[in-house]
Amino acid sequence: MACTSAGKYDPDTNRYSCQVTGDDCMFMRPDSKACAEMFNEGPDSDDGEITLEEMNDLPVESVVGIPCRSCEGHEDHTKLQDGTWKCNNCGDVKDMNTD
Ligand SMILES: [Zn+2]
């Protein structure tokens, strides 16, 4: 099983129940990664890529894991007053709207 939030299998609906939404799982075969990408739900929803829109909506001081050019990997970045993101690891400032 590829989703830790998938609950009981219901042979009537052919679906697993979902512990996150309390509803039936959207997939025939529970897939938490696909769920996070498509619905931003499930146990993987916080680890996936965040959209630019979502990042612009976040308040100052929010911390989000995004790719850092200097660190060559995902690092936590903190949102600054001007809407740019500063790498918590190397201090590199990234402007998501121009990069
Ligand atoms: Zn960095």
C-alpha cells in the first residue's frame, strides 16, 4: 500500500477509506504522492513541491523547503518582508518570481 492514510478496503465501492478526508480514497490504489500532487491532501502533501501562488500567499517568516542553487538541494527557506526567500542553510536569497 502506497498511502499511510489509507484505511479499510470497502469491497462494495472497490475503494479504500481515507483517514485524512474521512471519505473514500480518490484512487483505486491508494497513492499518497499522487494525492498530494493532485489534491494537496494526504500524508505527503507537505513534502511535495509548493506552487508559486501558494508561496506568494504565505505570510512573512514562513518556512518552506525549496530548491537552493547554492546548496544544490532542497533546503528550508524563510520568507522575507519583500517576498523573497532566504535559504536557512547558506543565506542565499531567492526571488521566486524572477528565478
Ligand atoms: Zn542554500
